[in-house]
Amino acid sequence: MRRVIIPALAVVMLAAPVHAQADQQAVDALIGQLRPRSATAPIVQRGLPKPGAPIAQPSPTQQASASQAVAPPRATAPAAVATTTAAPAAAADSRPSANMNILFVTGSAELTPSAVQALRTLGQALTHESMGQSRFLIEGHTDSVGDRTMNQELSERRAATVAGFLIEQFRLPAERLSTRGVGEGQLMIPTADNVPEPRNRRVHIVNLDG
């Protein structure tokens, strides 16, 4: 029994650091995409802030405690988050931005466990010290399945859910976030109507001060 169990435990112990490293690599990649072009601060690995901790800007001498689990966000997004409808996408093309595939429950703005994990990565990136006081636009996108009007409304709700999660779980000030629903109007992968393309069901993050 010992010859079987001991190697198995060793494999488990080795797997955990590899998973943690992969998560940090994803955070670092997002930081590289989203931080202001003028920022020169190196990427410093940090833990996740505890839910409910007081609002504080990260500094080189302070490190937030890592949270063991992230609770799902509240059903309603904070009213303080601005909803942007006038700014055209072309205006943000030159700014630092990133696309993320956030998996929601079909036809709703409810986050799945994989979506929560992805948003934890995003939260770590947006609260990194190199972001300073940058403001971010969160755009919700859908694929071409369903009615256009329904997809527009759904994309707005999903963008608001992402903003609500970042405010509640990472204490990002609401005034630094704005949301915009695009629906199926800007497909990343052009398709005909009613084609389920997962890459089109995404959230686009733009650093408005980049």
C-alpha cells in the first residue's frame, strides 16, 4: 500500500503549485494587456483581497490576504455603475483592452463557477498597483443565437453583473467602472444568425485612461 499511496500524494502535492502558477500567469497576462501604456511598474504577485475588507489601494509594502472562496455576486448591480451607450467601439480601439470568455448560465446573467474563477483573475489584474486609478469600460457581447433585442438586453445585464462582482468582491470603486451592452452587434467571429459561437459570448474590458 505504501508504494502506491506515497507517489500519489507526491503527485497531488506537486500539482497544487502548478495550478497556482497557471492562475498567476493569467493575471500577469491581463495586467500586461490592460495597464496604462505609461505604466512602468513591474508586475508584483499579490493575493486576493478578502471579501468585506476595507477599500485600500495596493502598495509595495502591503499585501491583501488571499481569499479561500468567492461568493457569487448579488443579483442586482450597484446603481452607481455608469451605463455607457454613446461611446463608439472605435474610440476605444487604441486603448489597452482584453477579451474574456465569461461563461454565464444560458439565457441569463447568472455566473457559473468557471465565470467566478475568470472574474477572480480579472479582479486581481484590475486592482494591481500598476493600474493606478484607471477607469474601465466593461462591454458585454453575445453570439447570434436568439432575438437581437433580447441579446442586447442580455449583454447589458451581463456587463452589469461583471461590474457588480468586481465592486463587491474586490472593492473597486463604482466610479471607476462603466458598463455597455453590445449584444450581437460586434461579433468577434462572424457567423450567420442563430449560430452558437462561444468565442462571441465574451466580455471586453477597456482601460479608458490607457
